[in-house]
Amino acid sequence: MAISDSRGNTSEKKRMICRVIRYLMLSLLAVVTLLIMCLPLLPSAIAGYITLISFCAIPLFFITLLTLFLMWRHKKERYILLFLLALSLTYLHPYIPLTSFHFSSLEERQVPGTLTVVSWNADNFQLSEDTLRAAVQTITHLHPDIICLQERPHTSLLDIAKIKSALHDYPYMVTNSREDEILNVIVFSRFPLSHPQSHYFTHTFNKYLSVDVHIPQTISPKIPRLRLYDIHLQTTGLNDHEDSSTGSFWQRILLPFRANSIVRNRQADHIAADIARSPYPVIVCGDFNDIRTSYAYRTVANRLEDTYGGLATSYTYHIASLSQRLAKITHCNTVPVKIDHILVSSPLKPSFYEQPSFSSGDHRIQCAIIRIPQ
């Protein structure tokens, strides 16, 4: 009898331990899921402090899925995990293809009623006229109507007249009004541009440009004007060349990453407020320096549609070069991320997206075809 009671107590203890482990696992998954889901609702500074949590979104989804499989026979836990997976869709929906696969080329998609937009962080064209010519050849092959460039070099390093000459098929050009040392932005267009506004962020060279694009009636008699944003948000702070052997990992990587995330989040707040005031449909192009589950992206992209995320054939990830000091720590030179985006507001609709390969710099060229209502 004593042996039977002992076995019963041992079995009960095991069940209790398993139950505690299940509840702890569920609690952890629930807390992280809710934090990621509510990230854009938090103050920008707080969101900056926990910015690394946005990188957990996709792994978290698969961990939750695996946990659901392991706990399927437990009814209460099963329902909780299904609920958490449903909540995940609030921040993972940009990663889900919303259209069927298609095999038409870019040229076949460039039909009447569409606008082709190219956006690229030019990385100063490596301060090389040869790089400028090669980039222009790649871009013009895409037959864009509008070209948005970030990180245009200071004109004393690469004369803006040379860039304009290389893009001679684009008669309309707008750049930021103040010639900064770095991080200048510039827009080229086949169509007239008006009301350019340069917006600068304090204590940083980051900026954005807004300008109205006049759409010909042959493209859309219904929407004669769009507002275009060409933006460059605060860097991650991992692209300098400090010696990675000095200081702790916290000082070298996490502190600057967190500080720059807070700055970037505040810039995103400013841009989102500006977009909300636009009297016209908007197109937002640029280097966000952040991924699609981040506070900055989700704040700017609120009520906008990503030209990349909705197209099933566009899932070719941007392979970014890591900074020198981060590469030393991770022993890795590249990482698959996407920090450059083209977004549109209703009633504009993405029709095609691609990232043509170009070897200069650490950013891929983006090309999107956008349908405009007739």
C-alpha cells in the first residue's frame, strides 16, 4: 500500500511539474507575442528600448506552432496557442503573399494606368562616376517613371550635374534644399513635380523629402496628383569601424543599437503624422533602416500597403552587408534582411515588385509597379 501511495505521489509530482512547465511556456509566448503586437502602440522611446524583440517575430511564430503541435492533446493550452497564432497575424501579415503566383515580366506589367517607381540607397555611388554609370544603366533598364535615391553624395564629391546628366531622360528633379555632408536625397521624374518640402531631423543628417507628382490624364484622369516621400531614417549604429575588441558587447553593439532605434522611432512618428495630413494618395520610398516587424516600419506603414509584401513572386530577400565590427563578432559578412521599402496608400495598388541585382554598395535596388485607378 505504501509503495502504491509512493508511486501515486511521484506520478502526481511529475504531472504537476509538466503542468507548471506548460504554463510557464504559455506565459512566455503570450508575453512576447503581446509585446510584439503592441509595439507600435508604445511610446517611441519604450519601443526603442525593446527594439530587438521585433527580430523575434518570425522565430516566435514557428516556436508557437511547434508548441501547439506538442501540446495539442491539452485542450486549454491548444486554444491559447491558436489564439496566439491568430494574434501573430497582426504583425506578420506583410510577410504573407496576398496574390497568386504570376510569371509575367516587368515589361508586361508596365501597362497603361500604372506607374513604375525605383528606390535605391545609392551609398554615394561609391564616389565613382563608373559606379554612377553602371547604376544608371541598371535603373533605366527598368523604365521607371520616378526614381527616388537616398545617400546622394555631396556635390563637391560627385557633382550633382553629373548625376542629372546621367539621368537626362528625367526632366524633373528635386533634392533637399540644404546641401548636407552626407545622406542627401533626390527625386527624378518624367512628370512635373511641385511643392517640394525638405524635412530635417535635429542632431542628425537623416532627412526626408516630400513632393507632389502631377500624373498625366493618359495614365489616370481620376487621380491627377500624388504625394511622394523619399526618406532616410536613422541608421542602426552598427556601420562604423570601431575596433570590436574594445568594450563589452553591450557597449559596442546593444547600446548604440538601442539609442539609434529610439531616434529612428521618433523620426517615424514625425513622418507618419506628415503622411496622415496628405490631401493626396501617397507613395513612400526609402531606406527605413528597420525590418517590417519594427516600430518604425509599422508606424510609417500604418494604413499603407507594402509593394513587396503583397506579391508572391517578390520574395527575394535583400542581402545586406554587415558592418565591419559586427562582422568581426559574428564571423559573418552578410545577413538576409529587408530594410528598404516602397509603400502606397489607397486607392493605389501594387502590381509588381522586384529587386534587380546590383553589386555596388550594401542595398538592393527596388522597383515597384503601382496601379492607379482610372
